[in-house]
Amino acid sequence: MLKVDSVGKSYKKGGLFSSERQNVLKNVSFECKNGECLGIIGESGSGKSTLGRLLLGIEKPDCGIVLFDGKNVEDRKVRLGNISAVFQDYKSSINPFFTVEDAIMEPLKIRNKSRKENKDKIVNLLNQVGLPSSYRNKYPHELSGGEVQRVCIARAISAEPKCILFDEAISSLDVSVQTQILELLKDLKRIYNMSYIFITHDIQATAYICDRVIIFKDGQIEEIVEIENLKDVKSVYARKLLQSLITF
């Protein structure tokens, strides 16, 4: 479904007139299967979020290609309605002047349904993410962090995409709320049979929700492992990283 083939990305380093560049991603290749939750973990600065932006078509790779169902994700028509995202900074993810209904309505407009059908869909989505229908008239500043992130998830699934990318989507939340959100994501994945790309530094969350995990190091894939074999990673770096991320 989602295929990354020999992708590389660099950015200009130094001042405005500098010709020096820093390689952030180097020859990255992998696939995310239909209905799979694929985790991507690594240290800060390892290139995880840059990779996420390429998967979403927000940025273009310097070399290589990202394909969705065989088509380049740089084409907005390929992404539209097929790939959604939920980010870490939920406070800036929703226009503060939008009600919850306005925020979720945005991606629903591509469905070419009547306004009444979309409003009914919003009520159903709020119910699915554990929020009462009365929340559709609330503004982001009236909600807790966990509630705003639930709205972001409702918005992400509203067009029933085939894939959702989560970039550190639970790391800013309290631990008890993180658990609730992970349970919610597992339930929604079953309902909609979506694929997830789960970018995080939280190994416990990865083990709980993912089927496979990519271990990232300095812009390259160090190892890809099935989640049940996570404790048996082969590389020294992967073992040290996992040990450093385990907080219990």
C-alpha cells in the first residue's frame, strides 16, 4: 500500500550562502501493508519526523520516491482522502476560531455529501472517539488536551482514509490519557481496517499498538523487527536504544 523506495533528504547547513548540506535521510526503503500498524522509533534528530513529512507529501525527497497504491504521494489527488495525520502539538492542530464541528467538517467536504449527512457523521465520529455530541459546538480552548486530541483523531478518520500517520501524537498527554487514546486507536483500527504509521520514542506504546517496528539511526533504518521479536533485536544500537527508552 505505502511504499518508500530509496528515499534521501538533506537540508542546507550554515548561513544563507553556504553550500554545505546535512543529510537527514539516507537510502530509506520499506513498505507498510494494508491494515498494519508500523512503528518508527529512534532518538531525537534521527530523521523520524522528516520521514513523516515525506510520507504525507508535505516535503519532497531529494532522491527516491514515496508511493501510495503505486502512485506518487507528491500528487495531492493521491493523498486526498487516503492519508491523514495526527500530530504531537494538538494545541495548534485545530484553528482556535473553529468549533469542533467546523474542524471535523473540513475533510468531510471531499465526500460530496449533504450538510445534514456530514453533521450526522460528525455526531457518530464524536461518539466513536468517546465525546458527547454536545461537544460539536465547543471551541478548542474549552477542551482538555486529551479531548482536543480525540477531536484530531475524529477529524483524521472522518474521510475514512486507508492510512493515518501519528507523529508523537500521545507524547504530550498525561500517562492515563495516553492509555485511553491507545485503546481508542486500536478500536478504530478494527472498525475501519486502516493502516497506521506510528512515529514515537515511546517503546511501551509501540509494543502495545504496533505489528512491526522500524528502528531508526542517523537517518537510516537500523533494523526492522516484528513486535513479538522486539526483545530479540540483533544490532547493538537497537538493543541500547530500546533499553534507554524503557522507563519501567
